[in-house]
Amino acid sequence: MAEMKKGVVSPLMQQLAGYIATALRKPLPAPVAEKTKHHLLDTIAAMVSGSTLPPGRMAISYVKRLGDVREATVAGSKVLTSAVHAALANGMLAHADETDDSHAAAMMHPGCGIVSAALAMAERGRSNGVSLLRAVTLGYDVAARLNLSLHGPEFRVVGHLTHCFGPLFGSTAAAAALARLRPDQVRHALSYAAQQASGVSTYMRDTDHIEKAFDFGGMAARNGVSAVTMVKAGCTGVEDVFSGERNFYVACDETGRIGKPPRPEILVRGLGADYEIMNTNIKRWSVGSPIQAPLDSLLELIRAHKVTADEVEKATIRVSQTGANTVDNREMPDICMQHMCAVMLLDGIVTFESAHDEKRMRDPKVLAVRRRVELIGEEALQKLLPQRHGIVELALKGGRQLRHHTTAVRGTAQNPMTRPEVDEKCYHLMAPVLGRKRARALCDSVWNIERLTDVRRLRPLLRA
């Protein structure tokens, strides 16, 4: 069927929609394919481990009640449901805590939304592993560019939640590619996505992390898959939501408040040459992003100087001002700087289990160390964002002073984790839920995703 000619389509939209529609036919450079495997496995591991946490259990319970066609798997469960509902649930599972990846410059957690949408659509359409890999890479490219076109950090400061915006369009792009939409259909799907774009930065009030899991992961994945499946079913839409009268960027223009107009041209800048997944971070620790650098520094000091908690009279933690505000004495262990530093000092390490042990937040031994931890937001470190620096200063008994400054967090694009490091993290996240044998098999399947002829063959490994 020939493309419909309803209204003017800008060169920008023609290029973007054309790229999305043909992305699965474009081979990835070897380093990009390898990095995408890291993020695919890391997000799947976050889904599986998240299935045991309150947001994950709530998401599984919710979609289980909905019933529906059996198109896609909800990780860590026995639930098979529609692609839309599976994307929602897996998105919430993947951000049930702070295990999943992040893109600092674009101010978002891309994997929880994009991988969840891509996995659901790949199962629905019985896509092969190569297609899944390329769709995920595409999703990261579109998501990051969308947020950067809106001046991500400034857009967030005035109240919008960047974690909802970019991942929605990334999920839509990945799902559209896997659904084999034509360029005109891609344009319509992007219009449906734009109508669902929303998000306000109230998530810090969510002490249970359940709405936050929806905001960051579930909503973007669900809305992206919904947009694509509606268009695939024959629904039509606006030809170019990014240009013309009352377009997306007009609605999102915050020039008066941030002093900068949107930059739609970033949406297509470097597509096919510069891959944003290469600029995306994997977390070494299953804790909030601002806590990563201080834990890296603490570990270095503990191992280099054999520091014990009893020796520490005072620990001073310096991070960016916004980072300090985000993790200052929070009620959840994995997003509370003072608590996690106290745990690291006591245990010499932080594990997934210790980062989620709420009982230890009331442990007298932990509280005693926590009272000696001071968190300071530094303007100088704020200016270095999106790089998350962390400085740890320890005042020890006897007058000894120790200091460590982490300038590149392990797992970031500047200091990436190796395949064995990612494998170790993901295996240990999944083994308690899936068992050691299936966790090992799932890791191996992702590392060899090019051999997978049908993504549904992952189902027996994903289901608890």
C-alpha cells in the first residue's frame, strides 16, 4: 500500500521515520553490538531480581488480573500476557529498585522502558535475536536524542520528568522497528507517543518506589508498545508531530524558564554513526546513581588501608548538590547515602541483599555508624554533571586522614565494566530467583543472542 499523503512532512521527520523503519536491516558495529548485549542482559537481570521486590510483585499481581492474549512473558513469573501488559510489568520490574542502567547526559534510565518494550514486541512477533539487539540499540538512540533536544537537565529542573519522555519515544522506536512499520506508520506511532508523553518530578515523594517504577519504566514501555500496536492494527494519526502548528516541541517549549529553545535537529544528528548506548552507564552497585561514586571510593579506601567501621570517627561524603538532595537520609535503603555508606563500612562490600535489607535501617550497629556519616552537596561537583564525581574523606581514630576522589564511576562510559564483570553482576542477581542453572543459561543465551532464531525460546529461562 502506498504511503498516505496527508499534510506536509518535514525533512527531519522523513529522516527519523525512515531510519526507524529500516534500522533492523542495518548491521551494528561490533563494539556497539557488544555494548548492547551488556545492557540487554543487565536490564533482564534487573527484571528478574525486581520480580521479588514490592514494585515487581505489585506489577505481576496487577497484570495477572487482566488476563489477555498470551503474547509475551513477565520475567520472574509464570505470567504470559499481551505485549502491552508484559511491557508495563517488565518495565516496573526493571526499575523496582536502582539496579538498572542510566544515561547521565539525557537524565534517564533507558533500559527499563526500552528493553521491556523491545522484548515484548520481539516475543509477540517471534523476532530473532539480531533484530532484538538492533531494536534495543535504536531505542537508546532515539530516547537520548529526544531528551537532549529538550535540554534534559534544565527540562527536569522546571518540573518535567525526563525519565518518562525519552524512554517513551525510545520504546516506540524499538517497537515500531520490530513491528516492521513503514515510514508513514512510524510517523503515526510517534504521534501517538507524543500524545502520551507526560511525567512530573514528584517521584521523590514515593517512599514505596512503586509509582516510581511505573514512571521510569512501566509507563514508557507500555505507552510505546500501545502506540505501535494501535498503528499496526490500522489506526492512523498525525503525519508529523514534531513540526507544524501546535507540535510537540511547541508544547514542550520552556524557553522562558530555562532560557533555551528546544533543538529538534538533535533527533537525527549522527543517527547511524554515533550510538548513544555507548554513552550509557551500567551500575556496579544496586543503589541510586549519586551513591555509586562514594561507594567506589569507600571500597578503594577499605581495601587499600584495611579500614574498619570501628576506626572511623567521621566519614564526609561530597557529591553534587542535586545528587545530595536526591539521596539524603531517604527512607529506602538503596537510595539513602548515609545508610549505604554505613553498610559498606561495616561489611566491606555492598550486595543486592544488603542494599535492600530494610531491617538493617533500624539496626543499632548500622545506626551508630550512620550517625558518623555527613553528606555535603558541593557546587563544584554540581558543575561537573553529568559526570557523577564523589569524594570520601575519612577521619580515623588516632588522627589519620584518608581521602579518595572518584572521577569516573565503574560502569560508566568513561570507565566501563567488562563482559565478565557484567556477567557476574547479572548471574548473581538472577540465580536466587531462577536457580543457578537457568541463570547461567540465560546469561549465555544473551551473550550469544545472534544465534537465537526466535526470542520466545528465552521464555523457559525467564519464567520462575
